Amino acid sequence: MKPASAPSTCVRLLAFASALALVACPKSDKPLVQRTEIDVFEGREVVRWEAPQLVARLESALGRAGFSLLGDRPIPNGVKPWRISIAARIDEPDPAEELPGSATVVLSLRQKGSADSFDVDASEQTAADSNSVEDVQAASVKALDLSLAEAAHEARATIDLQAQPDEPLVKALSSSEAPVRSAALRLLARRRHSAALPALLERLKEEDLSVLRRTIGLLVELKDQKAVPAIIEASRGRNLVVQREVVFAIAAIGGDEAEAYLDVVATGHDDPLVRSSAEKALSELKSHKPAPKELPK
């Protein structure tokens, strides 16, 4: 059965464009981007692009999301511009197997003079109408454009929200706009705020593998040990690569349940690579475990 067609690119982009108008917090001026650059560009042969074409696509998406590109202009006094780098991967669709193509992008944002950075990622799938080179290329470009739009708008929402205290971020979790919700959730996870846990646990129920991976990454940042059973459950039936990733994620979160699970996997999993990964993760967990306090004599 052929996958259901996704909403048109125009509709999706318009939905993202409206996101920032509804953020329930004060807005800053347009963030100024001093430089854009590519860290990784995998699958460029699918769309027949070179690096400058991806940069141009990224800058166009940033402009639509409300960023201002500095270009050759001098940096205004008192303004700290942003540097944005991109890692992109394109997997071409396979119409013969009715498999959609996908594009994943990760934007890394760093403000001048700051040691901190933000990573924002997005992934989209699109099906090709046929196995012709033109249709495969068009589907891949569409997936990439949708991913860039999603990541750019979430990046803008993240910048707008980052200086806010916790309460507005918690309220933003109920926003009607996905980029705003995602930005607030990402920031709350970074702050290890308890309000992030219910929303992240709900996202673990998503079938989309890219969503699962991003959610587990945020749970590792949150480091709430109550998430461990839900992560274990979400990994059941997933491929071996995901299961190996999960054991390291659980080790990073830590706790008694994490240790017990890793011990079971290390001694009883059918796959030797998963067992080996669990052994290594368990060793790392134990090495960071605080030593028991000695009782007073």
C-alpha cells in the first residue's frame, strides 16, 4: 500500500511560519546570523547539490523563520550575532518498495562570546511518485526543505525562549505550534525541569524512529531516573542498532533500574554486539557510581 501523501510543502511551511507569532512570551528583535557553514552533508549525490546549494537553502529557511543574515555588513554595536552550522543527511526514496525517502538536519547554534551552544534537529519523509531520477530527486529536495523549515523555526523559537524563566517555558509546552512546544521542551530538559518528563514520556510512544532517538537524547539531558522503564519499553522490538544506543542512554541516566537492566542485557541478550555494548555501558555506569558511605565506627 502506497504511503499517504504528506500535506503540500506550502501548507507545511506556512504552518511553521505562523509558529513564532503565537509564542506566549516577549519577542526579541530578529536574531542576527554572522556565518552559516556545513559540518556534514551526506547524500548530496541524491539531490545533485554541492555545499553552496545547501547553504543557500539553509539561509533561505532561516530568513523565512525570522533570522537576519549579516552578509557583508559590519556587526552593529552591542549585538552578538549567531553562527549556525548544519549537518544534513539525505536517504533517497525507493518507489519499488514503496519506501519514502528522508532528510535529517541538525542545526548547531552558537552566539558570539558564549561557550554554550544549542542543537536543533528535524527529520522528514517524502515518497516519490515514481522511480525516475527526476521524481526521486524532487522527493528528496522536498524532504530536505521541510526539515530545514522545521529546524529553522524551532531554532528561532529556542532563541526567543532561552532567556525566559521556567514558568513561561512550562506554559509554552501547551502551545498550539509544534516548533514552540519542541523548543520549550528542549530548554526544560536542558534545565532538568520536572515538567519536561511527562511530555517526553508521551513522545516515546511515537513510532517514528527519528522522534524516538531525539526523545531519548533529551531524556539523557534531563537525567530523571523515572524515565528508565519507559525507555526500556520503547526499545522493545526495535532494531539492534537502536537497542545498542539505548543501553548507553540508560547508563548515562543511571540508577538502580538502569543497572539491573544492563546486567540482564549483558548476560542474556541474543546478539553478541548488544551484549558487548551493555557490558561496556554497565562498566561506565558503575565507574561513575558514588562509593557507599562508610558507617561511623
